[in-house]
Amino acid sequence: MKKVLIVEDEEKIRRVVKNYLEKNGYEVHEASDGKEGLYSSQNEDYDLVILDIMLPEMDGWSVCREIRSKSDIPILMLTARGAESDEIFGLELGADDYLRKPFSLGVLLARIKVLLNRKNSQNNSLKFGELEIAEDAHRVYYKKNEVRLAPKEYELLIYLAKNKGIALSREQILNNVWDYTYYGELRTVDTHIKKLRSKLDGKFIETVRGYGYRFEV
């Protein structure tokens, strides 16, 4: 059974959400202010946190920042505020999703399922700082945003990442990513490296002059 913490100062909302999630098979714990929510999140193992922004004692943004500094638990933020800048700020602090009040319980449940499924898919993932490669889901995330890669770009990244710190020649990369039956030119490797770098802010892939490439963090 998945364990959810809801940090919300409005008792009616907490009760309604708790009852609905429990009927759908979740174990739900409650906190009515930011400090209580942060303490609970740090002393209990939860699968997901539902976090209001406007909270007494400690606001939701501060709670989100503190949780994210020590944990990658999914955080779904709730707010009555409608400004896009608030949403952007919350996501930059590390929130995984953002839901405005009033909200549908069905939509809330759907968002929770998506976040938990994403988390499960990342359990078998390669992590390098802000870069995550979820192999089971065949997805790549950089700075918590999904990076859209072509199939060969994905295979190239996997090959480089699994050989972190090793200088790989263009011939090695060509043979292992495109396989021995591929008779393409070595510049095929350079072209795909260039595209991959552009999607990762030029990070992680270093050029080994006159030889090939190396994945570094």
C-alpha cells in the first residue's frame, strides 16, 4: 500500500482528500502546518507528499526546498494562487507537479498515479547529478524535465553513461551503438554527439582530442 502525506491547513480539504485516497487504496497521514509536515516527512517513509503552499508556521515553498534537499520523494503542490510565476517557482524548488484549487479529486488521483509510476520507473535508473536515465521507461530526465531523444541518441547516451570515465574511440562507439553490420562513417558519431550535447546543455560528454569521447560528471 502506498503511503501519502498531505500537508494542508484546511481541515475540510485534508479530510476529503484523505477519505478519497483511502477508498482508492492509499494509506494517508496528515499534517496541518509546515513545520509538522516537514518533521513528518523527515521521520516517516512516504511514497508521495501533497503539499499546500499557504501554510502556518512554515510555507509550502520552504517545506518543499527542505524536503528536496534530502530526498527525491515526489511532491505535488496545491495552491489557491493562480499566478504562473508561483507555479514556475515551485517547480524550480523541486516540486514534481502543481495543482490549483479548487481541484477535482479524480484529477488529483490521476496526478498521484503518474508521479508514483514515474518514481517506480526511475528505481532502475542511472543518475548523474541532474541527469537521470530511467531504463525501464526508456526515458531521460535532465533538471527534472524529460529530454526527448531519438532512438540512437538514447542508445548512445546509455553506452557512454555505462562507460563513465572511460575514453571511447569513435570506432568503439560506432561498433557498439550502431553494431558491426553498420558501415557508416565515423562522422555519424560526431553528428549524434553534437545533437546529444545540445540537449544536455553541453555537459557530461567530453571530447578526447584525436580519439573519441568520454562521459564525465
